[in-house]
Amino acid sequence: MAELGLNDHHQNEIINYMRFARSKRGLRLKTVDSCFQDIKESRLVDETFTVDEVTEVLNELQAVVHSEVESELINTSCTNVLLLRQLFSQAEKWYLKLQTDISELENRELLEQVAEFEKAEFTTSNKKSNSENMKPSRLVPLNEGGTSELLNKEIIRLQEENEKLRSRVKTIELQATNALDEKSKLERALRDLQIVQGDQKAIIRSKDISDLENTVAALKNEFQKTLNDSTENQKTLEENLVSTKRDLLKVQEQLSVAEKLHLLNSYQTLTEMTAQLGFGDDMSLTKQNSVCHFGRWMR
């Protein structure tokens, strides 16, 4: 492993990026130097300057340098994003998800380690060895290097898993076949049992129907008999009621006659008692009138 904890291939990629960044940084520094040189040649032509003139020159220089530094920082940020995009795109082709720790970007110890690595790589003594890496470089194709080995391992693992799944499928198919055979046997046995039960139910049903018909006929006869008895009893009761009404009328009539006779006897007794007391002809006349009146009342 190299100083940055990476393999040789990845370390060479980092060196190429550092070389690119150093060249861009050198161009920007030259641009800043040219800004100062332009100010010197265009504005510093007099021997003396006022405070306002110096302030104006400094403000102009500040604006130019600010613009150049800002442009460099923006360009560096965009360059880093493009580099990360290449890495992430390559990882996504293998369905990998890379993670970054932003806090490590401000780790002073790691920053110093990278600075020492850059200094060691780009010293004069290493220029010859590094000149071989000046050729433009691209990302390594996906089918070369460690990626191919990783792919082969993944293929072997998937093949082994596929064999296990095939064996399991065969076992499940055998179990399913046995289950289907058992199901067919149970269905045949169930059909036979249903046929036997159907015959028994038909016999029992026929006997039950015959018994039910006999019971219904007996109930019908009994109901008809009860209905006839009820009709006869009703007629008898009606006749008895008519006879009883006639007897009641006779008794009422006899009672009325008896009451009248009783009254007549009482009246006659009273008349005889009056005659015995000697009321004479007047009483005789009164008696006749009373008898006539009582006779009309009896009628």
C-alpha cells in the first residue's frame, strides 16, 4: 500500500489530479502576478501620489485580484464536482453507493499529509520518474484490473447460489408432485365416500318421506274427525241453546202467571176480609169494580 493508504492504480490517479490542479494553480498565480504588473505599468508612472490616488489604485487592484481568485475557487469547486461525478457514475454501474465524510476535508493532519505527499511527488528528484505519467489518463475500463476480479468472484457466488436454488426448486417440485398425488387419492376417496353416502341418504330419504306421508295422512284424518266432531257439537249446542231459550220463555211465562195468581189470591183474601168486617153494599160495589180492573190487568 502507498502513503495515502491506496493501491498503486488509485495513487497514480490522485497524482494525475494533483498535476492537473498544480498546473491550473500555476496559471492563476501567473494571472494574479500579471494583474500587479499591469497596475505597476499603467498607474505607477508618477513619482508622487496623493492618498486618494493610492486608494483608487488599491481598490482597482483589489477588484481585479478578487475577480481572479473567485473565478479560480469556482473553477476548482466545479472541477471537484466533475471528478466526483465520474467516480459515482462508475460506481452506479456496479450498483454501488459511495459515501463521503465532509468533515475529513478540514482535518488538518490529513491535509498536511496530502501536502507532504504532493511535495514528495513533485520534487526535482522525482521529475524523471513522474514524467512518464504526463500522458493524458482516463478512468480504467470496467473490465480490467481489480474490477474484473471482483466481477468474477460475484459471478462465482451467484452461480453457487443459483445451484442451491435449483436444488431447492427440485426438492420443492418433488414435494409438490407428492402432494398432488396425495390430493388426487384423497379426492377419489372423497368421491367414493360421497357416492356411498348419497345412496344411503336416498334410502333414508325415501323411508323418511313415506313415514312423513303416513304421519300427514293420520294427522289429516284426525283433523277431519275433530272438525266433524266440532261441527256436531256446535249443532248440538245450538239446538240445546234454542231449547233452553224456549224453556226459559215458558218458565218466565209460568212465573208471570203464578205471580198474577198470587196477586189475585191476595186480593180475594183482602176482599173477603173486608166483607167480613161488614162494609155492606158499598164495599160490594167497590169489590166488583176492583175485580173488573184486575181482570183487565191480567189480560
